[in-house]
Amino acid sequence: MPMDARDIEKLILEALPDARIEIRDLAGDGDHYAATVISEAFRGKSRVQQHQMVYAALKGEMGGELHALALQTSAPE
């Protein structure tokens, strides 16, 4: 069963309440998304650490309901 973009956003916001999030459904199938996540929590962290934080927020949905998520992450400017 595909995952809704609102559910992805909700999970990320639970872990990163200050995050600004933009999610795009790349294939229209609810399985392939691109997300831009901007959060102060990312400041001083490597890109890998930032992505790990987002994947942790998704609570194991990657590879299950959510097949692919292309991430762009950063701290606010």
C-alpha cells in the first residue's frame, strides 16, 4: 500500500518539529518521493547524519510502504 505525502510530513515533523518540508511525488504512485527538509537540528551535522535523522523519523517505513525517497537536507540559512 502506498504512503501518502502527508504521512511522511507528519512523521518528519514529529522528530523535527521546526522542519520546513516540501514533498513531491515523483511517479504519481505514492512510492517514489523527493523531499526537501530544512531544520535547525541539522546545523553542524554532515549530510549523511542529516539523512539518517530523516530516515529515523520515518520509523522503518523506508523499503516498506515507502519505496524511494530522494532527500535534500540543510540547516536554515
